[in-house]
Amino acid sequence: MKIDKNDIAVYGGSFSPPGNHHVKVVEVLIEAGFRRIIVVPCGYRDDKKTRTNDIEKLHRAVMSDMAFGHLPGVEVDLFDLEKDVFTRTWDLERRYKNQGRVWHVIGADMIIGGRAGESEIQREWEHGRELWNKSNFVVFTRDGYNLLKEDLPPHNVVMTAAVETAKSSTEIRRAIAAHESIADMTPPLVTDYIERYRLYSAGLTVRSGEINIHSPRLLIISDPDNLRAQEIARYFSRFACPQKPNMILVVGGDGTMLRAVRENWRKRLPFFGINAGHLGFLLNRIEALPEEWEDVFVSPFVVHQSPLLYVETRKHLHDWKGAFAVNDAWVERQTLQAAWIELIVRQRANGHVTTEEWHLDKLVGNGALVSTAAGSTSYAQPMGAPAMLVGSPHLVLVGDDVKFPANWEYSTLDLNQEVEMVGLDGKKRPLRGSVDGVDLGRVQAMRVRTSNIAAAEFVFVKGQDLAGKLEEIQFPGAISSSGWRKRPTTNS
């Protein structure tokens, strides 16, 4: 069969991790004439737990974007990872069939026994026999499997993606566990990412590490209303390369950083901020621009990864709409009447809400807010919640001016918990929703959890210690009315 310009290749898999062999498959599809290729990393699968649940879904989302996102005509569909579901091939075909003729990309191992009706597709896939007879398949040859013409499905194209150092994802994971190099098995960005966060190793993964940016190519984003920010941006314009950047330079305050992250997180580039505002918790504080800044990109940086929030709001019955937040999401009273809010905290695991659930039948106050660790120093901390380091594996739920219950101010949650905030008596006490300070208008309810796919890497020069910034927040200096002072210890 001939590939048409409007055909769509759908390439699903666990991609845990994506290797050079996966990238080669996509490159062959491009060479064959596919102008649109959709890569679909799958969510949790009961039948392949070790492939889909061995690391956080967030890491698989990031690595998939790093491996495939730069290739022409390629889209990485992260729906399954965000919702933590496994969309069957039958449903993928229905999702895309109105956009063009769909071709499913498979390996030769899946068609063995096809002539006798005993292939994996025919035996194990949902609607497998119907798919076999009616759907289109791109079949890639695979070492160790004898591809027989008689086993091919009726509508097929056979392709080969030979890679000199081809390894399966299983072999890559085994090499990592054995402390062997994977530099010839995975794309460079993926290799660096795995090493940075210690993925697939025996120890625990981390949220912080080091990153080197040699020969910086910057996408520069600055506050247009801040003269100091514009001056700094001009200073670094010599490194500008917006067409092919390897770092995003953000100059301004935390608000500028929030906007930059929301608009650019999918680029999977590190964000390096220079503070030209006030506290600038997410940015480096640079008092001047000395000549030694010419060499600043030679040294390794400290990097902290912060997951974003996935926020769903409902304005009408069953009308849920999703958005992402870097710092926080909250609901508050829209009128002079105090807000009445039902709070529900649910535990999530493997894409499902577990039986564990906590209820606060009625909170009375100005509102309630859910914050990431990165956002804990913004609105959450003045409400009474603790300030946390970027990368801390926690969310915080905090009430604003809570009248009832009188003994509750905030709760610290883990990243697998979801919060639902539901307005009570919406006619008399309507709620307004906000995401990172952006007004969403009147809402009936809001659900907030850690995103499975969206995150930002915040980069700091060594010495720009986040812990030091937390000290400034919790123990303000002499100009503060709190009375806190920082002084050297003395020996008695």
C-alpha cells in the first residue's frame, strides 16, 4: 500500500525509557512520507506493570518529549499519562480517524501466527480480529523474529529501522541498574536526564541535581515594564538563539517566571531566572552584572524540578475544564458573604482514587488554596502555611481567614493526593476561582492534583541557595517588625 500525505502514523508504547531504536522508527516513518506521526506513551497497564509503573509518569512524559518532540511532523500525545489510563488501539483509531487515514506502528513480534489467527493482535487486543482485518499497520522488522509474508495483516507496509547499537528499553534499564553507560543507547538529552535524576537505579530518584550548559543558546523572556529587566536582557542578548535554545532565561520577578513556565514548559528546557523584582524566590539574585558573568555558563548549575498542578474547574454540571498551575490554585468568596466550602482529599494510586478519602463538610472563611512547594512562598505562606523548598515532595492545602473549623489552618499533603473544593450554597455564597493569580471567574467546584506530565526545571548558580531564601522568609531581618535577628553563634 502507498503512503498518502494525509495519512497518520500512531506509534504507541511505554517508552520507559525511549531509546535510539524508538527514535529511528520515527525517522524511518518520516522518510517513508508520513507528514504526521503521533507518539503515544501509555498510562498505567495492569498487564505491563514493570514498564509503566517503574518510574513516575512525569519522567516518562519529559523523556518522550525530549526524544521525539524536535522531529518534524511529530506530536507526542500525553493524554494517557496525564489521565493515567491506557487507551487501546481500537480507541486510538476512533480518536484520530476523522483527521486522516490511521496507520498503527507495530513490531514483527505482534503478527507471528497471523495466518492461523493466533497473532498477539488477534488473540489479546480488544477488537483485535476486527482491527486485523480492517485497520492499517506499519510492521517493523525485529531482530530475532522471522517475518513471514503469510503472517502479515491484510493492510500492511513493512519497514526496517536498523540501529547499529539497537537495544530494547528492557536492556537499557538493565544497563542502568548495572551502572553501565547508556550513551550509545539513548538520545543525549534523555541520557543526561536519566543521570540527573537517577532514574531506574536501585536508589531513590531525586528532584535536584546538577546541570551543565556549555555554549548557551538562550530564549530570553523579560518583563517589558521593568527597566532593570530590559537592561539585563540586553546584556545577555549575545547568547540569544530563540530558534534552537538550550535554556530559557527569564528576567523580572516571580510573576514573569510564572508566565514563562506556563507558556514554555513543554519545551522541556531549564529555566534560569535573574531577579529584577522583589523577593524572586524562583530566580537568581544578581546585584550587578560584573565581567565575570561572561563565564557564568562554564560552571555547573544546581537544578530543582518542580511538578506543576493539574487544575480542573467546573462552572456548570459535569463541565470540567483543565489547566496547569506553577504555584497555586484556589477558590475564594465572590461577594461579601463568607465562603462555605466542602473540602475532599483523596489518595490516588495507579490512575485510580483509592478508598482513602478525607472530608471537611464545611469550611467557613474567605477561601481555600492548594499550592506546590514552589508556590508555598507566594499566597500560601501569608495564609499561615509553611514555606517549602522547590522540589519538596509535598503540596499544601491552606484556608484563608478560617472561621470554622477553628482549630484548622493548613494540611501538608503528598504528591499522590487530590483536593476537591466544592462551593456550598452557590446562589448566596458564590465562589471565584484563580490559577497562579489568573482570575477564572465564578466556579462551582475545583479539583487540584500534581500533574503527571507538566514540570519545570529551575536553575540556580551555586551559592544562590534556596534554603537561604527560606531563612529570609521565616526569620526576617532587622527592618522587619517581627523582631527576628540572625547572628553568629557564640561558645559559652
